[in-house]
Amino acid sequence: MSFQNPVFIPGPTNIPEVIRKACDMPTIDHRSSVFGEIFAPVRENLKKVLKTTSGEIIIFPASGTGAWEASISNTLSPGDKVLAARNGMFSHRWIDMCQRHGLEVQIVETPWGEGIPANKYQEILAADKGHEIKAVLATHNETATGVRSDIGAVRAAMDAAKHPALLMVDGVSSVASMDFRMDDWGVDLAVTGSQKGFMMPAGLAICGVSQKALSHMDAAKLPRTFFDFRDMLNAYAAGGYPYTPAVGLLNGLNTSVNMLLDEGLEAVFDRHHRIAEGVRRAIAAWGLKPCAANPSLYSDTVTAVVVPEGFNGSAVATHAAEAYGMAFGVGLGEVATKVFRIGHLGSLTEAMMLSGLSVAEMSMVDLGIPVKLGSGVAAAQEYYRVGSAAMQAAAE
Amino acid sequence: MSFQNPVFIPGPTNIPEVIRKACDMPTIDHRSSVFGEIFAPVRENLKKVLKTTSGEIIIFPASGTGAWEASISNTLSPGDKVLAARNGMFSHRWIDMCQRHGLEVQIVETPWGEGIPANKYQEILAADKGHEIKAVLATHNETATGVRSDIGAVRAAMDAAKHPALLMVDGVSSVASMDFRMDDWGVDLAVTGSQKGFMMPAGLAICGVSQKALSHMDAAKLPRTFFDFRDMLNAYAAGGYPYTPAVGLLNGLNTSVNMLLDEGLEAVFDRHHRIAEGVRRAIAAWGLKPCAANPSLYSDTVTAVVVPEGFNGSAVATHAAEAYGMAFGVGLGEVATKVFRIGHLGSLTEAMMLSGLSVAEMSMVDLGIPVKLGSGVAAAQEYYRVGSAAMQAAAE
Amino acid sequence: MSFQNPVFIPGPTNIPEVIRKACDMPTIDHRSSVFGEIFAPVRENLKKVLKTTSGEIIIFPASGTGAWEASISNTLSPGDKVLAARNGMFSHRWIDMCQRHGLEVQIVETPWGEGIPANKYQEILAADKGHEIKAVLATHNETATGVRSDIGAVRAAMDAAKHPALLMVDGVSSVASMDFRMDDWGVDLAVTGSQKGFMMPAGLAICGVSQKALSHMDAAKLPRTFFDFRDMLNAYAAGGYPYTPAVGLLNGLNTSVNMLLDEGLEAVFDRHHRIAEGVRRAIAAWGLKPCAANPSLYSDTVTAVVVPEGFNGSAVATHAAEAYGMAFGVGLGEVATKVFRIGHLGSLTEAMMLSGLSVAEMSMVDLGIPVKLGSGVAAAQEYYRVGSAAMQAAAE
Amino acid sequence: MSFQNPVFIPGPTNIPEVIRKACDMPTIDHRSSVFGEIFAPVRENLKKVLKTTSGEIIIFPASGTGAWEASISNTLSPGDKVLAARNGMFSHRWIDMCQRHGLEVQIVETPWGEGIPANKYQEILAADKGHEIKAVLATHNETATGVRSDIGAVRAAMDAAKHPALLMVDGVSSVASMDFRMDDWGVDLAVTGSQKGFMMPAGLAICGVSQKALSHMDAAKLPRTFFDFRDMLNAYAAGGYPYTPAVGLLNGLNTSVNMLLDEGLEAVFDRHHRIAEGVRRAIAAWGLKPCAANPSLYSDTVTAVVVPEGFNGSAVATHAAEAYGMAFGVGLGEVATKVFRIGHLGSLTEAMMLSGLSVAEMSMVDLGIPVKLGSGVAAAQEYYRVGSAAMQAAAE
């Protein structure tokens, strides 16, 4: 394992030095006050990152999948109906989880590459006079396709239909990298993990929970103990944790949120946009297209690059790993082999991104894909460089 | 946070230098072959630690509580009956979890300080002609009281009753520190975590699963996705993981099991016994007693020290932390305030243990508990020192 | 290498977590402004540690031996006469270095265990009417014998003799642990290293240089380049370093001096005194004596324990290392085999010290030295414990 | 300090993960056998790296400058004559050091960008019938200009002149990156440091010393103690070190030499050549030239890029640091402002190098230097990529 090159998988992302050192912590007594000194600011600052003032933050020692499970099992009961769009592998998996937990999922099948069809949601919700739909699921950023959906539009659809369902949003690959407005959008369950925008190792499942969602806890009949919000909140209130917490990771997360807030959230989002736009310029210079159907859907955290007919996107990722020691993402599900994915979230500089684009170019050329060496790099450089007219135009 | 003194809570334990460095790992692509190079030997070697050849190892990015939940949700269905003894806080919590998951628990109330009454189990199982009891739960080492139960006797009771229930054993604070014989004892679900005998941070829930237990997976109706054995085993078979794994922790666990196997499991158990016996000699020299009712129940990983009538065990732990910066465990549940707990598992030397005993003595004296400074230390020194007659007698 | 036990050699000392992390730094461009942001505060804060306002701080990437060499080669010329007392191995080595650099050393032979005889110095200096003696050497703390000499008395002797020689003081094992007053004592060359009171790895040689000493630089004829003060000061003035600096170590030293100043120097000295006094109580309880001839000479950083006639002090250290994995110092030179040495400086808690005393006791008993197990520990505990009458009396 | 981008200064170089972890070591007793277990293999393996079987390895806790000083002060006496070419800043500094130590230096002034004129050396040595020249100095790789001199030719010149002088070679920026043949070339003093090809922090000065050089030690009259070979060799023979060693750095160096030998020295040299050749292709594509006067002089560890008339090379480096957070080297001495330097030694991948070239391009374009974005990158990509015709041709 050489660890020399940055990774460009869409998470886990590159871990900054200070976060690694914060995670790498000797054992403390998690029942001592030291734990609270770490954990209390984490929870407080995460509210700022999620842009909520009234919501609660609950953190499990688990992955993002665990946060999905916590969101449904603490608010729903077997047989409850939920509404969800399937437009990629991660929205698919959440749907699958709901079904395995005995929920009835009304699925809005959506082309992979498209975003959540808010108008379709509105139609369905308006028709649901009896309010049988208890929750609306939305994947903010489909990591499989590089598509960012408009959560504000989903909320508007719910409001227009005057529907009381809970709004659950998967922000695993968007939170801390792209604007996420829990309160403004009326998100009841915001779900994320440590290993993407927070620049951490995997291991923490983070839930932002609205007061409305909390009010459903006692009635919710899905069984849970490890993922029980009530045990968490009771323990937090007593300065503790219901079982052994992952102290080092929480210490790292404390450092992470401080870094994000010190930089300023809007600056963090701008930085991600700038890095992402350079990648998109490169793709255009290669004569290729992103999987996302139109610019309004472009994700600033991951881009799925559609390879020309007759070529295999997964082979690009595999070749880059084997020949150049650099990790990209393969395509998943419906877009398997059709795309390779470039993760551009977390702790990345322009210089790092240019190394990624350089290797992507070499890999494609090695495999016979007709792109010109240096072409994408040059387009990104022109955008990234100081005084770039393109970047200034984009900023206006 | 000074981190200078070792901790003597009964987990998480002191993390050895090499394990900390193994955990502190840069990001890799968990879909690359590097992941398999870490994960495959972990699973293989964990079988040796659990002493199973036919069982499977399944590891979740969660805590020991998660491993409990995985064990029941993958093998049982709502309404199923389980048998369990309650003899401490951790057996209590597992029972509570079962009840919250809709299982019917036949509870054998047992005095805290006693072990699992195998004869009582046998009686109940023999009477269960219809085999309504689907699982027998057993906490190998009650961390709250420092009591080690005889799992072989539990198995013998089941066999004597010719009862087909699954045997589920909580080995969170015993595995990798005290002898645990999954195959010999016919354990179907062995449950443990990374933060005790494995000398790691919290964050990995480890399950040893017998073939018999695996055969119950499909019929088991408790809902689960994050904790689903099937997803895990399918992904393992394909060289992967069903969601983002905690790679650094797995890398650390790989190092940990190699350390344990290199030292030799029996040598590891002997070392724990030696350290623990020194602690018990100290307690006797203080004129105090362990919570465990008799020597056959003494745990080699944690000792709950009963403080004299009129004194508060929790105050000893609190004072040691505040005055001397050293962490011991407080009493929990029924033995709250009656004991303080000395964790003596994981990576500990005699010298470290003597620093713990020294501080325990000072703390008790400070609080007016009538023990003599140096008395417990001297008793432990006499046992620990090279050429000690006591240790040699004990070894015979 | 287990790294579990603290070390009790009189340096290098135990490195605190935060200092290790500060030293473990990725490569930066040492010609960038980042270097100055690390180095400038180090130099400024070291003045506070040395208690000088007018002196300069010069730091070489070398050991304490290098700092000795820098002190003489930047201020003296071949054939110059210096005055020095030999009362231990380290004063001996400095004398040897002077001789090898062509200096004429007037040696005041002093029993090992005694301090520098200031009255003898005064006599010699008063007799040196022609001021042929260019420098007076003084080892503040003889690490070989655990003897602290009175530097104020040496200065008083020089003043009484109205002698203009430079005063060079070896503070390697005293600075940052015991009071060192560069300006008050009129020290011209204060010599120390990173690996003792600064709680760092070896690798930095630190010189405090008075303006008077600086005024000798140009006339000094001993050749030097690596150790040249002029190159250093010129480079510092330009925000740089004359060759590649040890950036990570300097970053660690920055953290170290901040820790010391945050704690408060007097609090640091008190802490060392408290730890040391506990060790001395233990020694008395064993029925043994320190090498230092009387209490006014007791070092708060290291104690050489005289073993009874017929026993070998080095064997105690060797046995402690082999049997218990704990490092003490052996005797050196004239006191070889007669003593073993307990380092008690740097980052140490009472709990750590008690583990050291416990092992020392076991080791002595194993070798047949007639000390009682627990006796020294108990004496130290009685002194260390909260509310201890002994410590309060001592503090008055 | 973001530490995200690799550095491209010609040392200190990027430190691999495993070496950082090896350096970051807790305190051990350097008088214990553990020290020998680290130090003995370091010395043995360094012989392989230097390609000597009969020479000795001596390591000081110092910088490369210290190794220069050790080489002269252990073999020469004041007034001795040495022969040296001055063709860059580092050969200049070594000459300056000799003069400050009272040596008479016969300087062969050589244009910066040229290598050592072996024929000129031969002429001078042949004329030195009385063998007044005691040492011949040669800088293998001039870090200031990116020029590699032919040490074999220097040896041939000495042999042709039948001259008995010692051959001292500065291999600071060549050893462990480019072929260095101590025995074949008859090098008597090979001088290097930890922070270049060894991929380590600064802090270790490494000398390879021939038996012939060792035979000069006793007669050498330059004073030295810290840098005395005799103290070192005596201590090594006893399994020790003459003063406190930098144990962590030695442990890191142990890891480093194992990495180099595991990869294979010739593979290491090939890798450096490949990376360097890509850089040279990029420079050509930019329409620029290296400072090195002709291809036979091209260094595989550092390239000084000559900027067009009217532009300032230092500004390129400064701008890259400020605008893109990437460190390159400025020009020094005679080539100050005329060049900027790209270090391409140590732990570097093609992907890392391409990020460096990308930033160099952007920086030059930002400053108005007429190079085309992507042009250098494309040339390097074409050379680096798998199946590249250019690289294959180069390999033949």
C-alpha cells in the first residue's frame, strides 16, 4: 500500500493530517467529563453544518447505511407507506431497506441521470387524501450518477399538497460539501456519514432529526435498540452515551466541523463547486459528457463520466488503479460499465484534482478511448488558474 | 487530556502503539484488492481466536451492542422465546434488547455476583418439551460484577435436556483475554467487540456464527439491513463489503489478531490470569473482597471491588480520576456505589497494574477507607516478582 | 518493542502525545514563511524558559554534546584556558571535549556526589590576575550522580573575584525541569537539548547565548561551520536557517515550550520537586541513600541510588529491563556498579512514578538486596496522596 | 499548513507513510539491546545502498552539512590543501567550509550548469608532484543546477595522475536516488543525509568511510568531538553510541533502506530516471531548457528550469506556493532568479509529478511566461503512460 496518490472515489475521501491525528487518540474513559468536552461541541456544530437550529443531532458508531436504518426505524411502523424515487444505486438501496423492514414503498421510477421528479411527488401526495404516506424519501445527491436533486422543490411539492409526511433526505455525499438546508427545506431526517464531506474515515452515522420526527419516536413500532434515538437522547441528556462510543472518530469529527466552520460553509461549497467545474471543463474538452442529464443536476461532489459506446467505464477505473495506483469509482447498477466516476469532494486542492485528471486521461488513452492527452488538464487549468476569465465569469 | 496514565476501565482498553498505527490509515479504495488483503486474514485468524473451524466470522462497523442485535435479528422472529439469566448490567441490557425486539424472554433472576445457574437452565430446558425456547443467552463474563460463567456447563445443560435451541454467548469482555471455545462449547452465536481483549478502539462488532445459526437466517423474521448476515456473507464471497467498511479499524484488528496469535492464545490467557491474580492478592491484603461470589467465578479481565459498608465505590473511581488522573470503573445497576471496578484486560504489564493498585490505595485512603498504603501493592509485587513462590504455587 | 511502560532513564524522557504528534510532521518547504511561523515563537519562548531577556537562542539539529561544542568553538581559541570542576561523567566529558579542542583546562577534581565547589573556583579566579582563564564551566545538574550545583554561587564567586571570564553552564538535564536563571546568574552560554525537560526526542541542541558571549564570536579561532553561531544568526535575521533544519523537531519544541509556559514554569519546577521528593522518601524507606552527598545537592530530575556494599547497581537496572521491561539508568564512571539511577524528569505523573518505584523494589528484592516490598511505594504514596501532611509540611 | 499537495523542493522530500510511522517512536533506552536491533541493520544495509563492502558507515544526528564537516575534520589538518570544483551553490558551500577550517582550497571555477571537469582535475593532480593535495572534493549532484557529475571520471583522473589524495564525494542529493558506487569509484568519504533519497526528515548525517580514510583519523589535526569518527566507531563496537542518538530517525532510516533494497536499487534508479525524463519532456514541450548544459549532465533528482529572459524564476516558485500551495525550489547564487527548480526525487509517483507539472504550467502562465497550458503535462503523460513508445525507446 503506497498511499502516495490521493483517492478519487466518491468516498471515503482523503483525510487531512489534522483529522487523522485527532482520530488517532489514546483510550480515555468515555464516562468521564472529557467525553462531553469532545461530544457536546460536535453536536452543536453539526447543527450549523446541517443548517438547523431546532433539530437534534444523533450520532451512531456505524456507516451511512446505519443512519438510513435509524431514520426509518425510529419513526415508522411495519406496513407504513413511504414514497421514494429510484434514480440510482443509493436511492435503490434505501428503498430495498424499507421493503426489508416491512414498509410499503411507492416507487417513482426515474431514469438514472435524472433528479427526483418533484412534480410527480406532488401529484402522488395530492392524491393521497388519507395521508397513508408517512414519509417521503429523497436522495439529495445520487453518488452513483453524480446527480443532485432539488430538495427545496420536494419540500415545495409536499407543501403544495399540504401533506404531513416526514421528509427524509439522504445527504451522505452532499452534506458538508454542498449546501444543505435542513430547516429551510423542512427536512425531518437528514442522514449522512463521516467519510465524505467530513473528510473522515467511515464509522460514524450522523442523523439530523427535526422535532416533528422526534414526536414520532414513541409510536414507531419498528424494533431497534442499537439505533434507538430515545436511548441516545436520554444518554446525551445525562452527558453520556448508551453504549461504548467511538471516541477517536468523534474527536476527529470535532476537528472536522471546526475546520469546515473556520473556512466558512459557503467557502467550502464554493471550493467544491470550483473543483467540480474544472472536472466538468475537462470532460467537455475530452468530448465526453457527464451522466447527469443537464447542468442543473450536476453534483459538485462526484461526476460520473459516460464513456463512448463500445468502451467499458469500469475498465478505466481498474486500469487507473493497476497502472497508475489511482482510485476512481466504477459504475454501479444500471450504469455499470457505462461510466466511471470521479469523486471530487472533501479535502482536495486544484493540484490534486489535476493529478486525477492527468491519470484519467492516460488511462482512457491507454484503453483506446479517443481523448487527447493534456486536453482535459488544460481546460481545467485554464479554469483553475489565478485570474482565469472562465472562473470569474462563472462566479458572476 | 494528558494520556499519561494507563486506563483501568474494563474497556476500551489501552491501545498498543502498533495497533494505533495500524488503525491510523490513509484512505484506500475499499473496492480494491487491498481491502481483501486486510479483511481475509482478519476473518481467518478470528476463527482461531474464537476456536472455531466451522463457524463464520462476520464483522460490523458498530459496537458490541450491535453484535448482540445482529445475533438475535438474524436468527429469531418476533414472538420467539429465549432463555436468559440476569446477573449483572450487561446480561440485563441484552434481555432488554430482546424484549424491545418483540421476543419473549424467560428470565432466570440470579444474584449479582453469581454466575449463570446451569442447573436451573437445564431444568427449564428439560421442561420445554415443545422446544418453544429458540435461543439460550449466556453472558460469559459479566463486566459489571467481574463474574465469569461456565459456558461449558451451559452447553452440558442444553445437551442433557436434548434441547435444540441456539446458544448465544456474549464474549465482549472475555474473548481474546480468557479462554473461549466456540466449537467445544457448541456456541452458535459468539458476540464480541474490538475494544476489550483486542486492544482496539471501539467500532467493530464481531460475530462468530455457527453453521446451525446460519441455517436460521432465512426463516428469521426480525427486520434488519445494516446488521444482515446475508448481505455480509454475499459481499464477503465477492471479496467486498455490503457498504463502506471501517478499513482502518479492520487493519488494526488484523494487527491485533496477529499479535495475539504470535504470543499464543494460552500465553495471552496466562498473562491475563497472572495480572488478575495480582489484583486479587492486593484486594485481599486490603481486607476487601471481590463482588464475585467465589473463586471459581473470578474474572481474569475485570474485578469489582466491594467497598466497606458506609463508603461509596463510585466515589473511589471519581476521586482517582480527579486527584490522580486515573480511570477506574464505577459500579452499575444493583451494585452501583457498592463497588468500584478495576479493568485488567488487554495490553497491560505488571508495572502498569502496580501503578493502578497504587492509585487505588491512595484514593481509598484519601476517602477514609481503612486500607494500608502499600499493602495491596506489596501483595501484588510478591506475586508478580520473578521467582515468586506464590506465582509458582499458583501455576502448579 | 512493547512501549507499554514509561521509561525512567534520565533522558530521553517520556514524550507526551501532543508533542509526538507535533514532531510527526509532513515535509514543508523550510524556505517558506511556514518555517518562520514555527521557529520564531520557539526562539522567543525559549528565552522565557531560560529566563533571559537579552540573550539569543540558537538551535542546532544535533545533540546536547553538539551544544557543548558550539559553546566553546564560538567563543574560544586554541590554547585558551578554562576552569572546570569534574564531579561526574558529564562534567568529565565536557572537560575532555575542551582538551580535544586544544583548550587548557584547569580541573577542580571534586568527589562524585558533591557539587561544584564555588569557593575553590573563587580562589582560583582571584589568583588569576592576568585573566588567562577565558571561561568557567559549570554542570548545573550532574546526570551521573543526581547532583545539582549552585550556579548562583558560581556567579557570586566570579563576581567576588571580579573575573571577566565567560560562564558556560551545562543545563542539559536541568533546563525546563528545575529553575534556571540565565540572566540572574549571568550565564553566558546556557547549553541544553531537546530530550530531557523538553520531553522531546533527541535531535536539537539548544544554546542560550548572552550578548557578552556573542561579542566573542569574531575573535574566537576554533574552527566551526556546522556549529557557527554567526551563520545561524545571519540566517535567522533573514527568516531562514543556514542549512536544512529539523522542522518536525522544531514544531515539537514549539508545542513543548507552549506546554511548559501554559503550565507555568514554577508549577513545572514544583511538579518535578514533588515527584522527586516522593522518590527520595521511597529510598529512605528502603534504608538506602542517594549518591548526592547532602540534601542541598539533591537533583529534582534524577536520583542515583547507592546500593548496599556487595551488590551491583547496574544489575538492578539490567534486571528491571529484562524481567519487567522497565528502563532505569546504570551507574557511569566512578560510580559504575555502585548506583542505579532513577530519572524523574519530563512528563511524569505520580502514578507513573509509583510504577517505577514498584519495579525498582521488585528488582532489588529479586537480587537479594534487603528492601521490603511495598515499603518505598508506601512512603511515596503517603507523600503524593491528596491531603498528605508530609507534602504540606514540605511545601511550607 | 494544509499538507495536501506533495512538495517539489529538491529536499526534504515527501515522506512515505511507513517511514513517518517508523520515525514517530516512543522513547526507548538507547543503552538497551533494542537500540542495536535498530542500528546494526541500518549500518549494514547502508553499505549496500552506497555499494561498498569494505567501508564503514557512520551516522551523526545532524544535517548533510555536518557530514561534510565530519569528512574533513576526521581526515585533514589545518593548512592541508584540497582540490575542488565550484559549479553551484552546494559545491561553493563545501569549499567555504574548508576555508573556514583552515584548509587551503585549490578551486576549479566551473560554469554553473557544467559538471566537474575531470580533465582539469587530472592536470592539476598530475602537476602536484609533491602530493600536497590531500583530498579531492566532488559534488556528485549539484542541487542548485541539477547537474550530475561523473565521479567515475574523477576517479580515473586521480588514477591517471597516480595521486594518493582522498576522494570525498557529496552525494546528499544523489545517494539512494541515482547510482552511487563507493567501491567502484574509490570514494573515500561519501557524504549524504536523511532528507533526500532516503525520504526522511532532516536530522541524520550519513558518512560512508573507506579504510584508507579511516587510516587518516589519528593523524588528522582538525579538532572535533561531536563529529569524531573514532568515538563513533568505538561506541559502535561496544553496541552503543557516544552520546544520545536520534533513535526515531534511525528507526525510520532502517525502514527506508529496507524499502529501497526491497524495491531494488536499480529499480529505484530507473524510477527516478523515468520521473525525471517526464519532467524534461515537459520542459521541452514548454520550449524551455534545463540549466544543465547537456544531457549527459542531467540529474535524475532535480531539474533547474531556465525561465526566458525577462522573467524571474524565483517568482514562479513564490507564485506556485502562494496561489496553489505547492513548493518548488528557487534559484540560488549565480542562477538566482534565472531558474526555478523542480525536485523529483524520493517518494514520487507519475501522478504526483503530473500535479507538479500542472501547477508549474499554471504559475508560468499566470506570470506571463509564454508556455501553453497542458503542453508539458501532455508530453510527460505521453512518456509516462503505459505502452508509451517514447519510454520504450528510452529504455532500449
